[in-house]
Amino acid sequence: MILIAGPCVIESREQIMRIAENLSYANEKYEFYFKASYDKANRTSLDSFRGPGLEEGLKILEEVKKEFGYKLLTDIHETIQVKPVAQVVDVLQIPAFLCRQTDLLVEAAKTDKIVNIKKGQFMNPEDMKYSVLKVLKTRGCDEVSYENSKKHKVWLTERGTTFGYGNLVVDMRSFPIMRKFAPVVFDVTHSVQMPGGANGKSSGKREFVAPLAKAAAAIGVDGYFFETHYDPDNALSDGPNMLQLDDLKTLLGDIDKIRNNI
């Protein structure tokens, strides 16, 4: 099982190293990727915390790799970021809002890294095959299929669909639909966001993380994405939808039981 976990954003070196140390069990049990963003480029408000930036953020992520031996995942927002980020991380993540951004997809595909494309909150799951194909064609493959995407290192990630204003829902049909095109990861914590729901920043309902994760385990997914923190209520980004570290470990045990019984 693919597992992507870590805090939403790099708040400090100390925060990252503390969370990374607490996730050592995940690296022993799963195909684990430590996740943190050096820049949150699409915050609701200009006044919201964004992170340390590219240069400092990559230094901290590189230290995590050296200290713990973890594989790494982080977001890219512009083509100019691709090469420096690819020197450090193992997975280049295309943010949901940019899932159709051709130049960004093509530039990421020119590297030898896994490209994880997050499904836009506005996207029909069926149409994500075209984003996948942009990467595959750049890598010399003309046919979209689960097998080809796995071979050429392309993933898709479900993160909910816009449902009116300030709300997301997860259509469980999206998992079998998108698994026709690529391995699919379920970004559970972002799927319980309430965009713009907290007076200039996003809110969320973390109490729905566990039931959604268990439902996806029963349906079938290739992996999970959880943002986690030792103090999510005081995190500088995405606190309302992040899981506390101990709660994540418990939930992973529940997910394993469901997967093993199918």
C-alpha cells in the first residue's frame, strides 16, 4: 500500500523533524513517502502562512531524507521549480488546481520522478485520463492504462469534488473510474476540507476522515494520503482537516484490517 503522510506545510525544521521521527513505523510497513510543502501557493488569503520557500524548504526535506531514509513528495506550482525539486524528492505532485496545466505536466514528465496528479475539485474523474496522457506521451507512451501508468510512474489522487460553496464531497465511483488509467491514491484529509469556510482560510471536518478512508479501503485504492501533525488545532495550514499523529496510526490499523479481509 502506498502511504503519503506528513504535515501540510513546513512550519520549521523542528516541526518537520519531530513529525518525521513519529512516522518511522510507516516506513517499515508501507511504501511510504514523507510529504510536506515548501510553499502553499494557493492559500485563500494573502495574509496566510505559506512556508519557508523553495530553497530553505528543500534543504529541510533533504535533511529528512538523510536522517530517516524516507522517500519524499512535495508540490510543484511552476515549471521553473521542477528541476530543483526533482533533485531532492521522489514524487513531483501536481496540485489539484493545476491538474490540466500542460506545461507543468510536461516539464514534470521530463524527469525520472513519479508524477502524482491530484484530481481537480472541478474535474470529471473520466477526464483525468487526458492529464495522465500528457505525462505518458512525454515519456514515450501513447496509450492510457493502469499498467502503462504504473510502468511510467504516473499516479492520480482523489481529493474530493466541489459541492456548492465551501464544501467537498467524495464520489466513491471515482476510484474504479480513475483506476482504469493509473494507480489511485485517496487524499482523505484534503477531501474533508471546507474551502474558504473560516473567514479567509479553509476549514474542515476531520471527524469524517476515518469513515471515508474505511469506505475507500472496501472499494479498492492503491494508497492513501494523510496530512498529520502533533498539534493540528494549532497548525499554520489545514489544521481543521489534519489528523493527530496517534489517530493516524490507529486509523491505518483499521484500514489494514479491511484490506486484508477483501
